Amino acid sequence: MSEPNSPQNTPFSVKCEILGELWLSYRTDEEYQDFVEYNDLGLPLAYAIAEKIVQPSVEAERFVNESWVMLLAGLEVEDTGFSSIDDLLELDEES
């Protein structure tokens, strides 16, 4: 299991990119409906941060990180340092 500060963990900026893309591309996908509805703050915040529309506050980072942890738990994968949503979803398909 990776340590919380391990260099293998996904950087915050990439978490925002992945969650933002998930929000844009999968928010109407039935498979992700419950996740998207529950993370109605974390996902759009991640998108806004990734697109540099807003600067992340401590509270915004908390929402984004909570959404990230929930996504990984739902996919039943560990944070090994993802670089894109495709990277993450390919791992999910393998498990």
C-alpha cells in the first residue's frame, strides 16, 4: 500500500484533471450517477481548478481529495500515481 506522501501518489493537479474530465464526460453515465450526485461539489470544483477558473482553497482541496478517495474506493483501486482518466479506468477494467 502506498504511503500518503509517496511520490507514486497522484499529484493534486492531476487529481483535478481526472475528476474534472470524469465530471464532464461521465456525469450522465448511469454507472457513475450516484458518485456524481454525491460529489456535486468536489467534481465541479476539480474541473474549475484544473481549468484555472479558480484557485484552490484549503476547503476546496478537501472536497476534491474526498471525491478522489471515494472514486478510488468505488473502483477498488489504490492510488499508484495516475496520469490520466484513461490510465485510471484501464486499471479498473483489469480488476
